[in-house]
Amino acid sequence: MGRNFCSLILVVMGILGSSLVLAEEGDSFGFGRSSATLDQDSLSKQRRAAIGVMAGGISGIFGLKFELGFTPRTAFDAGFGVSTDYQSLFLGLRHHLTSGGFTPYVSGGYARWFAAGNERSVGKTTPAFVGERFLNDEERQKGRFSENILFAGLGVQITQLSGEWAGAAFYLEGLVLADLDDLVSEATMGLGGLYYF
């Protein structure tokens, strides 16, 4: 997994590096546009897609996130994450409650946390509640599991609306995760960064 993780990091760095080069040259994706101040709604109309990284929350330890806005305040999210003993995939919706550089939002969706091909038992997991609450004894012992999770969240996002870094955003969110297989829930937090293009 270490080699795959390093490859993933290199791909993300390449994408972000290409974005910065395009931003200096200006292009049809919205980079190099006027530095006039926008509000969140105007930015979302001009730049409907975002790519970003996330830590904690629905991703496990680290993840990549893709966002596609279909209204100025509502977007579809998809992503994947990695942790010490499992991987995650998720699909969701995010709705911003206000417009501006500092916006609260609500989110929700479906995630699948899974470990396939582990030949060893699951000891401690990161975050710890995965192993303690979401896995039964057989899943921990075999090291193979697949958990179906519904999540709901409340967060805040800070978005740079003008200047050279217009479109860069950082967010912090609190989430409630409900494991559908074992009918248990847990609260967690996540944070991340996005770049709208």
C-alpha cells in the first residue's frame, strides 16, 4: 500500500502543480480571471468543479475529494480515502446555507469502508471507533470487512473570493456516521482544502 499511496500523492501534486502553471498563464477554466471580489454564489457559477484533499472525517486518515456544483450553493461530492487497515469510498451532497467568504453548510451521503485481501487480523484502527464499534469479532479476526455508512454533517468553509488565490477553500466539519450493518453510530470531525476551477 505504501507504493500506491506515494503514487497517489505524486498524481495529486502533479494536478495541483499544473493548476498553478495554468493560473499564471490564464486559460478558459477560469484561472487568471479578474481579481474583482466575488461572493460564493458568483464564484460557484463561474467555477463549478473542485478538487481537494481531506483528513479525518469520512475519508479515514487521508483522502481525495471531487466536487461538482449543480446550483450555486449545492454540490455533489465524491471521493476516496485510506487508513491503516481499510479504504473508503463516498458519495454525498453539500449545501451552503449562505453566500460569502465564510459559509456554513450541511452535508450528507453514503460511504463504504472496506478491507479486502488483508491476511492479518485488525488490531487498532484509525480512527479507533472503526474497530471498536463498527466491526464485529469475526471481521476483526479475519481482517476482511465492508461497512455501509450513512453520514450527515455540519461544517464551515472559508473561501478566497478574490486575488491570485481566488477559488482556494478550507473547511472544517463535524459528522455523524451511522453503520447500517450493525446499527451503531459515532461522531467524528474532518478538515480539508478545495480548489475551485
